[in-house]
Amino acid sequence: MPSSPKIPKELILEYALKMLIRDGYAALNIKALAKEIGCSTQPISWHFGNMDGFRNELTKYALEYANKKMLSSTGNGMEAFAGIGIAYVSLAFDEPNLFKYLYMGGESGYQAGGFDVLVNAGENAIMVGQIADYLKIPIENVSKFFQNTMIYTHGLACFVASGVITSSKEEVIEMVNQTALTFLSKAGAKIDRESNYESK
């Protein structure tokens, strides 16, 4: 068996992510990536086998990169949720090729699952519980608010990434905020326009 190449897997993925962000997935293939790195195709083939293997690893790497941008340092459910929405919209504005690869068109092969995953997966479920406790409204209502806001935000971000919407980032974030307040009001929260929300 041939010895492993000196170019590490992490470095290949780092270059691949840069190419993906800059040029889009359609421009990314093993030969083009090798040229970008300045090596032969052998190290890439050795680490990933074929294009499917490479794509699977790239998707994991790209998701980790995107998720780090959306991580919240606050323990407040409402602030964390708002922060994720802003980061999601910002990703569509700042790195549209990455956004399209991960969340549009299926090029990455990444599938989040049904709508219930939006509410029940890991940290999302924790946020839903925190928001319900803070606003003193039923968790079912918060789940609906959470789901509706995420779907609306995703739709706007897709329009942004594909160039359909030419509004500024600030305008789109304000659209998300105002719509989220409407969904929150329907969920039973008392809306205070000064602070945006308050507990009942």
C-alpha cells in the first residue's frame, strides 16, 4: 500500500472550501482543486477516493464552518434565536455560493429532515424551551413560532443568495425581525415595540 501523501486532508478541505465560497461548487473538481493547491491529484484521491467521497467530507467541513458562524454565546433563548437568524441572512449575503451549496439545490447532499427537525433538534429544542419559559407561553406555540420564523428566514435568504432580492442586509434583517414579532404575537406573547417582546 502506498504511503500517505504529505499534504494533509485538512489543508485540502481548507482550499476546497475557499474555492467553493469564491467560485461555487460547479467550478470545483479534483483537477481544479489540485491546481489551486499546487499539487497532483494523487493526494486528493488518496484521502477521498472519488468525487462522492470528497463531496461528503467537504459538506461536513462546510457545515462545521457555517455552524460556527451561527453559534450563540448567550444563554438567552430569544437572543440566541435572533442571532442565528441574523447570521443565516448574513451568510446568504456574504458567502452566497456556500449558502447555495449547503441549503439550496441539493449539491451537497445535505438533508436536514422534516419540519419537526427544525424545532426538535439539539440546541433548537433547548431554545424553544427557554423562549417558552421566558415568555410564559405554551411550548407548542413557541414551536410554531420557531418553525414559521425559520421557514420565512430561509425563504428570504434563498432569494438573497440567488440574487432575486437586491435589498440591503439591514433591510432584510429588519423584515425578518418584524415578521418574527408578528409570529410571536400570534403565539400569544405580549409584544412591546420598545424592547420587541416581554413576558406575559
